[in-house]
Amino acid sequence: MQNEALFSICPLLLPQDKNGLTYDGFIEINEQTFRVSIVQPNVGSLKDASISCSWRLWNILHHYQDVIKQRLHQSENLASFLVEFKNLVEKLVKCKQDDTGQLSLPLDTYSLLISELEHIGWHKLAYTNESFNIIKLKMRDARDREHIVTVHVSAEYPDILPKCSADVPEPFHFKGSKITEGRLLECIYNEFCEIISSHELFWNVMDEIDQNCWILEPEHPTRADASRRVALGNNTSLLVRINVQHPKMMPECHLMGADSIVMKLRENMNKNLHQWDPEIPVLENLEKLLETKFPSRQTTKKEDFSLECGICYAYRLDNAIPESACDDPRCGQPFHTSCLYEWLRALPSSRQSFNIIFGECPYCNKVILQKVQFDR
Ligand SMILES: [Zn+2]
Ligand SMILES: [Zn+2]
């Protein structure tokens, strides 16, 4: 029975005697084979067993030799040890390239972390560095989106709760309200999963916006971002901030672009506010309120909307996108607020009244105005 289990885990590791006290052969990990031998002095007990391996494997494992010895001695049988051993080597081979750190955690902490990971399941481990003080665990939600929680393990683990971080709209702090001894990592993971499932509706709403509209900002939205600036066409855009707790409620909206166009859209919005229906998709609601359609990703290109500034000819300038625009409906040229301000300030014909500066549009020569930018 024991032999069959061993054979299925490591088919190239063979017993050298009829009591199965010595095993010798190869272990296959990530399509590489390593020479390994295991000696058990007593039948049925791994308490004093020893393991030796080729220098190539030792090179990967030498930081961990004490941990491995400890795990070997504590394992119920050879098969369960080998499963754990293979998982550990697999992760170490993968993570070897990006960290050359020294062991910084006490031996017992390593041993505890490895047994905890064994219990949670190694497939949930997304990453760990060689010194095992950064552990990333992954989970998939109902829509198959991957989420990752990063656990920063200190030498005081598990006596002091580790710092955790995750890509979620509200900062993730592990509260540790229910901790099972020896299962801290699992408790963190479970609490993280609860947070993830409580935000599923929020991410569904964000995904719907991202998949159907052109997003001008943020450039690379994360799962933590609740705001999107959505292209509306005609150099206008709508900045929406989705309510994280109640994502189907009407979001905070801010229209941006040339006044002549924005004014009409704002009017529509105010007039139709009462029509918001949390039962239908957020985008559909917004289109109903604005009385316009968002440009479709199927029939338009993003470049049609991410128009560069008419002064510096760039789209992004110090991370800002062109937020000002000429109000003349036939022109509508967008500008970075700072570019337009500097341009108007340099023109001798510009006038300033209170905090508004008036001048000519560099494109159509019609009057253009810009709020004064205070020098920072
Ligand atoms: Zn510019
Ligand atoms: Zn103009």
C-alpha cells in the first residue's frame, strides 16, 4: 500500500531492501530529475531517517536542510513527506532567480510555514521569496478573477500578526478575530476570501465598464481603483466613482470637456436623475441619464478619444491628461490645463479677471478661458 503510494509520487525512487528501509533513485520536479536517497534506520518510523541528494538539488535546498530534516522526522510516512518535499523544491526552483536573501526567520517559523502551506494547499501559493518572509496566496472568485494577498512574515510569526496587503478597494488589514492555533496563514487566507466575495458585485460593475467603454484614466486600473474616466466622444469624458459598498447605486459623476457640450449633458443628467434604477446595469443607467451612448469598443478606437494636447502634442504630461478644451463647438481642441494656462499667460493679448484668464485659442483664435493655476 505504502509502496504503491510512493510509486505514484516518485516512480523513479526505488526500495533497496525488502523492508523498504533504504530508498534510492531519482525524483522528478519541474521536468528536472534529481538524485535522492533516503535511509530509515527503523521500520515504520521516520524519527531518525536521513535524506541525501545530488549537489544540484542541495544547491537549491541548502538553506532549508534543517527544515527538511525536521519535516522528515515529523512526517507520518514517506509518501506524505515526499509530496511535501516535491512541492517545496518546486516552489524554490521557481523562486530561486529573484532572491538571494539569507535565512532570516527562525527554523521553527519555516517549519511552521511549510506545514501551514501544506495544509492550505501548495496550489494556493502564488509566490514566495527564498527567505520565505513574503508569501503571496491566490484565490479565484466566482467570475474566475484571480486575487492575491501578500503576507509579510516577521521573525515573531505567529506571535505577532503579520502585515498583509491586497489589491482591494479598501485597505486589507488582517483583524485576526478568529485564529486557530498553528493555522494563522489559513485564517488570513479565509478572511481574505471573505473580503473578496464581499466585493464581487463591485468588480462585476467595474469589469462591465472596462469591457464596454474606453477608459482614459487610470491608465492601468487595478482592482483597488473605484474611479474611471470614461470617454464620451467630442473631447468630453465622464469621471465616475463607483460606491464600493453599494456598487449599483448612482455613482459620483463629474463631466469634463468643452462647456458647450458638457452643459447639455449636465442638464440631461439633472433632469433624469430620478430614473436611476439599481436593477439594471450601471452603464445602461448612465446612458439613460445622459441621453447619449458611450462610444463602443467594437466600432471605435481608443486613439479617437485619447486626443493629445494641442500645445505640447503629448497625451500624458506629468501623469495629467488634457482636461481643458476650447469651448467653440467647431474646434473643441483639448489641452492640458497647465499647458493652456502657460500659453495664455505668455500672450500679451490675454486678460485676467479674478481667477480666470481669457485669451485666444491657439487653434481657432476664438476666446478661450482658463482658471488661474497657482504656482506650486
Ligand atoms: Zn500639453
Ligand atoms: Zn479653439
